[in-house]
Amino acid sequence: MTWPRRLRSVRVRITILTTAALAIGLLITAVALLAVLRRSLLDAQAGSGPRRAAELAALASKEPLPNPLPAIDADPPTVLQMLGTDGSVVAASSQLQGADALLPASARGRRVLHELPGLGDETWLAEPTPATVGGRPVVLIVLTSLAGYDRGVRLLRNSLLVTVPVLIVVVAALVWWVVGRALRPVETMRLEVARITGERLDRRVRQPVIADEIGRLAGTLNDMLDRLQSSRDAQRRFVADASHELRTPIANIRVALEVAAAHPDRADWPGIADDVLRQDDRMERLTADLLALARAEAARGSPATTTRVDLARLVADELDRPLPGGVRLASAGPVPDIEVLGDHDQLARVLSNLVDNALRHARRHVTIALSRGSAWAEIRVVDDGPGIAAEDRDSVFEPFVRLDAHRTRSGGGTGLGLSIVREVVRAHRGSVQVLDNDPGAVFVVRLPLQ
């Protein structure tokens, strides 16, 4: 349903819908009340037919029936009309003298008659009652005035015509006031959130004391602002760190070239070229890692491509890589054939980054273990280096984090390898964690099986 612009306020819509529902309910109640009152008043007035027939039969047994028949002027007034079996009028009260039969002789059950001849414009309750009067079968029509009934119905109807609109207006005003008070904290939160900018993410909305829906909304907004602030801060740190990492090789290249340009005759141009190429290689690796990290974060919901990836083949490729002197890379045992669904290149990079990290910090050996669980494929990369303290095992996956002197950029790392591992594993709906090896560290990657 599309509301007009003026009715798009929640307060207006709730007031309109509540008032409309109340109005419909009150109208139905008023109609039902009138119907119940009408029936109860008719029930109260009815029942005089058999009694009047018995009185006339007793009177006819003693003397001839008078004509006109006796009427009762009490409240409510009652008049009579007696019909023969052929429908002709046998006798009647004085008010109905000369009038035709009001009902056929076969009529049964009560009914309401209006504007009868000789009786004015009043409403009457007619009760046709079969009887035997003076040894003759007749139908006695007893007419009871419903003037009091009409007054009661009109009084109730007029009261409802005044009461129902007043009640609807009062309830509409009450709903407007209650909804306004209920939504006031929401409007306050909206204004506070509108004042929050990218530079003032430290602001928070006021949280009501009562833990109702609005209180939970305020808590959710504050949690969202906490996450936005954390994300903004992490992004700023990432940009600052990336700028710092890129500035170092750029500065080195500039210094080397400026010195060589100042003394071109004494410059070692082959050495300068080697240094520039080395710094350029470092920038290239850093740029590639930044791009890989950005792609991994963008694909957090699912990998870019999905194929069957042979994890045993990935492990075998890593075991064949060239090694730095003094460090041995081996399998921890037989390598089982395990396949998972995912991006082959990304998963290969996960294993390569973990092995690179382990080789940089290992003293003598690094081992790779591949195993299968009930629902997971597990990869373990173990080194015998200095290890990672328990309190640092989460932060080690943050970009550009270097924990101590043992884990520096001297080994050629960019500080992004483990961040890429975490994001790629998350995109594959897996997990990665660090365990203690005493000495060394164990990186455990779990990937869901097919």
C-alpha cells in the first residue's frame, strides 16, 4: 500500500488505522445493541395473545360476546380483532370497527404492523392466536401498542449518534498523544544519528532505562556505530600503514638516485640499478598483496570461482618449493586425497602464505599436515620458531602487524600475508587459528568438505 506524502508519518498512519478500526467496531456494536434492544423489548411486550383468548373464551361461556370487543387502555394499550376461519371479521374493538382483516386467518407468529387504519401512525405488535370462543373456532388478533418500544429505541439511537462520534474523536486524540510519546525517543535518536558524521563516530545515542523495543533499538544503533567506528579506525590504520610501507622503498629509490645524480662520475650505477630493482620488487609485492587482500575482503561471502580443489596437490606443490639454507620443509605424515570446493588460486595462496610465514621464523624445520574430519578438511603448518603469545594470536591476522623483533620485514614479508589468509578462509566459510607448539607456532586452517 502506497500512502500519500502527508500520511507517511507513522504517527498519522497508526492514528488513522486505529481510529478506523475503532469506528468500525463501534458501528457494529451499535447496530448489534439496537437489534438486541429491539428484540428484548418485543419479548417484553409479547405473550398477551393466549391470555386474551382465554379471557374471551371464559366471557363467551357466560354471556354473548360484546361487540365491539373490550379494549384495554392500560400501558401499553391493547385492541382486538376476531376473525373466522374464512378470514372474515367476526368482532373487533371499537378502534377497529369497520376495518378489514389485519392478517389472514392462517397467519401465525408475531409481527410488527405500522400505520393501521383507525389506530393512527403508531407501531403495533400483532399476535394471531387460534382459539375457540362460544363453541366457534376463531383467530384472535391481539394488537399491543409499541409506542414505549419506539421511544426506547429512538432514545438509544439518538444517544449512540452522539456518543459514538465523540468516543471516536476522544480515542483518536488519545492514540495521537500516546503514539507521539512512544515515538519521541525514536525521533530523538534519529536527530542524534543525523548529527553523527564520519569525523564524529564517537557519538552515541542515549539509551532508555527501560529495556523495551525502543531501548533495544538504541542498543542496536550504538552497536552499529561501534562497528562503524572500529571499521573506520581499522581503515585509517590500514591506509596509514600502507602509505608508510610504500613510502620507505620510494624514499630509498629517491635517495639513491639523488646521490648518484650529484656525483655521477663516482656512482656505482650497477649497484644503484640493483638497489632500485630490489625496492621496486618490494613495492610490487606490497601492491599485489594489497590487491589480493582487497579482493579477498570483497569476496567474503563466497569465493570468486568455485571448482574442485585437490588439497593434496597443493601440499605437494609446497613441498617442492626451494628452501632457504638451514631450514627443512616436510610432510608430517601421509598426505590423504581430499577435495574441497573453492578457488584454486586463492587456496594455493593461503597455503603458500602460511609456509612463507613459517619459513621466515623457523629455526630448523617446518611441517605440513593434511587430515580429514567428519565435515572439515584440516591443514596444519607447524614451525619451531619463537611462537606467538596467546594474547597476540588474534591481532597477528591484522594488516601490517609485526609482533616482535623475530617477526619483522627483514625476511621480505609485507605484513599482509596472514591477513590475506584470514580473508580467503572466511570467504570459503572456513576458519583459521594459531595454536602453541612449544616451541614455535601451529597455524590451523579448516575448510568445509564438499
